[in-house]
Amino acid sequence: MHGCGRFFNCIRDTVTDRIAATYKPDQAPPS
């Protein structure tokens, strides 16, 4: 695996490209 996906995940608004939240891969996504 390459890129930042192995260090953290992010939830991004696809319209504005604004990052709403970040979380570690072993954590559940924030709701």
C-alpha cells in the first residue's frame, strides 16, 4: 500500500474538497 492511507484515513467533501475528519486506519470512522 502506498500513500497516506496506511497512516490515516480522511473523510472529504467531494464537492468542496474540504476534509471533514481524519482517523487512524484501526479506528472506526467518526459519525
